[in-house]
Amino acid sequence: DQQVKQNSPSLSVQEGRISILNCDYTNSMFDYFLWYKKYPAEGPTFLISISSIKDKNEDGRFTVFLNKSAKHLSLHIVPSQPGDSAVYFCAASDQAGTALIFGKGTTLSVSS
Amino acid sequence: DVKVTQSSRYLVKRTGEKVFLECVQDMDHENMFWYRQDPGLGLRLIYFSYDVKMKEKGDIPEGYSVSREKKERFSLILESASTNQTSMYLCAIQYRGNQPQHFGDGTRLSIL
């Protein structure tokens, strides 16, 4: 059974607008969450992370929100740029913080 | 910059062959991981290691083994390659728990 779910396989956004990518998890022991971006034929690149003691973390255009009661996290990209077009994976780990469980990914397309 | 080097970008092998995928890091990180990525399935953990000569099974270890004789090198071994092991293989490193993992560029392995 999937412990980390990204229910939207794809998302299309216009340049300059906000992109919101969503992720749900089922395991209440998860307490460290990450977002990765992946271009074709490259490895995933770490974007941003959040621990369960916080509900928001920002890094430039990227903000991750965590709602523990709903077991939901989201990645906001503002403003979106064509270079943001990629597959985005969310991932989670438990308190040991070692092995990551990944979602299946959401393909973001940003059009100019 | 974090550097994770996977020995081959593309590899073609035949069924029944023994296949070695190599991963080398120059960051002196403790933890190393092997994942495979398949369309629609996201990234799935095969094996990981948190010290020399230590290994732990991930979610899909069947048909694979690993070796970590030196801290900087983590090898994935397909004992007898089969066509269902055709995939993108990704190596990752992690300084310690609750830190991001950093990935290599992957090896696209085809088993004919």
C-alpha cells in the first residue's frame, strides 16, 4: 500500500503564476519530508525539506507547507518559470531519517 | 558541491549475466542508497548501507545484492539479470539521518 501519494500525475501552469503540488501520506511515524525535482536523464535534485516540528519552510521561490493533522504537504512555487518544468517527487522518512519513501511524482509543465 | 558518480550512464546486458553497477562519492558521507525508478512507480529503495560492510534491505531487494568494502564506494549487483530489471538505477548519499539525500545522474540499464 502506498504510504506517500501524489494524486495528480501532471500539472500545467502559466509562467509567472503559482504552482501548487500536493502530497498525502498515511504513516503517522513520518516526521521528515522532502521535495525533489527531476529532469529527464538526470538524478533527482533536492529542493526543500521540512521537519514535523514546523508547518512551513521557505527557500526563495519555493515554500513547503505541512499539515500534520491532515497528513498533507504541499510545495508552492512562486512565480513559476519555464525552467521549473520537471517531475517533482515528495518523500518522507521516519524518525531515523534514513530510508526515504517516495511518491510516484507529478509532472509540472510551465508554459511561457 | 556534492558529487555522486555512477560508473555508466547507459548499459546494455543480456539475461542471465552478472551485472555490476558502481557508485562512488567524494563527500565522506556515511549513508549510501540504491534506488530504481520506473514509469508510474516513482523511486523504490533496493538496498542501503550506513557503514562499511553494513547493508540493509529496502523495499525491493529480490534479485539484487550489494557490496560496500570502502566508505566511498557502494556497488549494486544483479546476480543473474532478468528483463524485469530493465530500469533507471539511482545511487544516493546522505551525510546522516534527517538530512537530504543527494543523487547521482543514474544508470539506464537495459536487459535484453
